[in-house]
Amino acid sequence: MQDPSWVVILVWGTWLLLTIIIDGVPIPFKLYFSKKTRRKVDKGVEDDALPKVSVVVPAHNEEGTIGICLESLVESEYPDGKMEIILVDDGSTDGTLNKARLFESKAESHGKRLRIIAKPHTGKVQTLNTGLKKTKGSIIITIDADAKMAPDAIHNIVVPFVQEPEVGAATGYIEIMVPESGMVFGKSTRITPNSIRNIIQIDGFHDIEVITHFHEDTSIDDSTIGKIAVTPPGSGDVTSSIQVRKCEGEKNGLLETFFSRCEFLEYITAFNFERSYQSFAGSIYSMSGAFSAFRREVVGKVGGYWPLTVAEDMHMTMMLHNRQVSIVHVPEAVAYVDAITDYDTLYSQRVRWARGQIEVASMQEKQCPIGREDISLRDMVSIAWQDKSLAMIGKYITTKLSNRVQRLKQCTYRSFNFMGLQRILLVDHTIAFPRLLWVFVLALFPILGLYLYIIPVVALLLYAFYVAIDTVVIVFVYQNSPETTRNNIERYFPFILLLPIYRLMTFFFRLSAFLQVLKEPSDWAVEGPVNGFKNGVKEAKNEAIAAKESVVTAIFNLAEVLNINLENLLNQGRKGK
């Protein structure tokens, strides 16, 4: 006998119900809070009102990107004499230092000071702290050496500090630069060959056009690196130069296209949506290490960055929350970083992030203790039974609830932190293993004869649900984005159909991080599965060769002890053949 349709819907509806509760119900609230908290940066703030800022740039072997990073800082729209750039080289072994020194005179001509500090390789945290000690500005900004600042990014991230004295820290908006078909040189340049020889078009920079002559009399071929000059439309003055390499129509691979486009869509939702509602709720759980700003006294309160975790930016954020420092998101302060276009690098990044979440959560001070009272409910029931007084139980429960409410009101984050680290840990960690278990349970249902024909329907509905959520969020982001970002959203919007697959992949990356926390030491660089397999095969091969050599050596040593001449025996054997 076949079950009624309502029974089928009830059984299989639980899959959608859990999804809707966890990922769907919060969306309207997030949209409301995100819209409510969006701030418009006042471009009319007088230059005299802007404070002196210090920009700290840690760098280690960033030869391919440091030039573009420093150039964007030097050309930032910030008053002359009020901005210092401190580059701290962490023992680079490439040409990072030499390239950085080329910008010292240019920085001076733009009214900015560039200081370069070279030190032995000790890691990012120590490098950041070295730079922090040398700062003189009242606002300290930290950025990554592979980030490219928008012209008004520094100005925009400083304005909230001027307008809102209670703001102690701010994080910027990070946008992914997607490589197009053609050679991508260094990390911040997207180029597409427009002819066989030397006419090259820069794609994605909508406010510039290319002059098709090359400096330094450099001929462009498949192996030569040269420079082209770019100018704003209608202007004859060269404003910047970009390094390029000749490419004969090289195309991006399918994986590169998939990763870069999905990562772009992921970032615009994370930074232009998620961070916005977290800013309203006072629950930003991680300031971006690529672009963040702090009041000088705030950094002093926490003693700079601490080398306790692979996620130093998240740990810094938690320390600021513990001291009730107000942290805001500034979507108008834009920094550009390159897309990750390979599996292993993306895996390493996401495992590091997930591991950092766990490490920071484990050391997080309990600002909102909601533990048991001294007397448990079980003990109270026993006492009430002895005294024959049910009123004692009612009073106990009332007092317990009242105490919990009072403690919740004392939490560091508003909205009970349900939109910050606690929710991230709940969704990414606590529910991760049940989610994984349900995947295997789903696979077992056909064996048990439970509605085989419904499985693809449920899978399709889940897929459609997540596509719908992403569509709503990205449309919201589109309405609140600048024109250049809108153009890119329009261009890559079809890849929203692949986002559920991308997110499922990163979910398994995070799951891998949970296991690594249990058995492997903390490390910034995590080997990806592909390279791990290749290196594992290589190591196994080397170990087999070493084992073979050890066995041969042991046999010869044993023969020597027994006075057996193995070489003669081997030669006789060959002659006998």
C-alpha cells in the first residue's frame, strides 16, 4: 500500500525544514539589519579634520604584488603630510625590497612618507608588531602586501573615526579581482590580448584606457616582461604603470574560471552583506587582515597582535570585543585582492580560516557566563520534596530565568551574539558532523526502500533553495554597490548557479580543518589534497628506494661478517647464465 502524499511530504519535508530554519529564516533579518546599518561616507570632511594615519604593510616574498600595492597607497587621496607607509619586509628572498625602494621618491613627491624596515623571517604576527611599534599616526591601518587600495579607500575608512568618537576599529570591503582569458601577470593585473603583437587591453578597470606604447624600449614576446602606461580617458598624463607579459590568447581553465567567479560572488556577499548586519549587531567576528584600521590607543590596550593562532586577525577582533571596543564595517573602503584559481591554495586558505575559528573560540574569554546556578534543579526538586513546597520550585525557576536574562544583557555582542562567532561556530562546526551524517543516511534510504524517486526531487529543491537565497542576497548587494562592482556582478551573475556546489566544497574543506585541529600542529601553510597526494607518492617512492638501499647494504654487511664474497658469487652467477 502506498503512503498518502502528505506522508511523503512530511517525511521528506524535514530535509527542507532544517535547511530553511538554519539558512533561510535569518535572511530577512539580515537584510533588514544590513540595510539599516549601511553608512554613507561623508566626502565633505575637511582635510584639516582628518588625522595622521600610519599604514603597516607586512611582506614576505611579494615581488609580484608589492609594486601595485605601494603604488595604490602612494596615489591614495589623502592629505599631504598626514600619511606614512611602513613596509616591514619579513626576510624576503626575492626582489621585494628592491621593488619597494623604487617607491620612496614617488611617495615623497605625493606628500607621503615610505619607511622600509628589513628584518629576519619570523612570521606575520611578529612582522606586524614590528611595524606597529614604528607607527606615529593616531589611526593605524594594516593591509596585506597583495592588496590594491581604491583611491579613496584610506580616506573612507578613516572618516568613521572622525565622525563617531566611540568607533575604535573598522574593517574594509574586500573585492576579488577576477582574471579574464589571457595571461595574468603578477597578481593585480587582468589582461586580454587584443592583437597578435603589442596592443593589450586591460579588462575590469573601467576608468582607464591603455596607451599602446611600451617604456624602456622593451620588445614584447612570450618571455619578456615590459610595462605599459595607463591614463584616465581624455588625459595625457601618465598616472601609473602596470607590468604585463605577452600572451597568445591563453585561456583560463575550467577550474580557474569556476573558482575565481564563485569566489567573487562569495566575497561580495560576505563583505557587502554579512559584515554589514554584523556591524549593526556589534558582532563582527573577524576583521579582515587584508584591510583594517584601529585607533592607536585601542591597539595599545590589547598589546598588538598575539602569536597564539593562525588567525591573528580574528584573535585581535575577539580581544577588542572583550574590551567592549566598537568595531564597524565600512563598505565604501574598498581593497582589491586576487582570486584564488587552484584547488590546493583554496583548500589551504579555508582550512586555515576554519582552524583559526576553533582556536580563537577555544581561548575566548567568557564575557557572557550563562552557567548553572549554585543549586541545580535536581537538588531543588529534592529540597522541595522534603519541605512539601511546590512554590519553591516555581520561585527557583523564575529566579533562574531572571538571572539568565540579566547575564544575557551583559553579553559583549548585541542580539546575544547569534549573528557573530557563536552562530558561525554553530553552523560551521556544531552542525557540521550531523550534516555529514545526513548525507550518508540519505544514501542508505534507497536500500531501505524509502521513496527512491523522491531523492532527486529533494536534492533539486535544496539546490533551488540555496540558489534562491544567493540570488536575493546578491540582488541586495547589487543595489548597494558602486558602478564598477555592479558591472562585475552583471558579468558573473550566471555563476550563481554554481555557488551551491562551491559552498559544498568549502564545507568539506572546513570539515577537514576540524580533524586537523585534533591531530596536527598549527601551521600557516596547509598542504592541499592534490599536492599532498603527489608529495605522498613521491615520498613513498623515495622511502622504497631508501629501504631497498638499506636492505642491500645490510646484506653486504652480513656477508662481510660471514666472510662471504658476494661480488664473486654474483659474477659467477652471471657467467653461469
